[in-house]
Amino acid sequence: MILNYVDPGSNRNVPDPYWNDDGFDRVFHMLDEACERVIERHG
């Protein structure tokens, strides 16, 4: 799970962005941070 790169061992799901007013921004930032961690670790 990609969010384990941000919070190891949490096994959190990426939330559905449709259910909150700030959902898309929040999910974008979560995934952006996780992708940066993937690049740092594997890049």
C-alpha cells in the first residue's frame, strides 16, 4: 500500500476524494508525498 511509505505499517487505504469538500486536494497531497518517498527509497 502506497501510504505505508509515509506512515510505515499503517496499511491505510487512500480515501475516496468524492466525500469531502477538500477531498481531491487532500488525496493529491497524500499521494504526492508518498510518491516522493517511493522515489527517495527506490530512485
